[in-house]
Amino acid sequence: MTFDPLTVFGLVAVSLMLLFYAFEDNSPWCILGFAIACAMGSIYGFLQGAWPFGLVEGVWTFIALKRWQNRRLAGRPIA
């Protein structure tokens, strides 16, 4: 079995999504990693021609970025 570069990219994207999701309670940086992996998944979906997958992963990217921002702000002391 051979893998083309697009398939490898998709495999890496969803593997990173799983990894960062599993550890997101440990650090806000894992939430950011999840957001980046979702963006990679979105790119993969559009490049592969599965635009519904690409669209949903794009939405997850923005949700994860908002969660990352909220988590970072929650850790800051109030001035």
C-alpha cells in the first residue's frame, strides 16, 4: 500500500487532533495545538474535495481558538 502526500498530510492532521484533544486539560498550548490541527484538517478536507469536512473543521478551528483565548485570559491576574 502506498500513501500519497495528501493522505499523509490528512493522517498527520487527524492524529495531531486526537493527541492535542487528549491533553488539552494540561495546558492552553494543547488547545492551541488542537486548533492548528483542526486548521490542517480543514485544509485537507478542501484539498481532498470533501468540502463538508473542510467546512466543519474550519468551524472547529475558530471554536478551539476562542477556547484557547478564554483559557489564557482566565489564567491572568486581574489588575
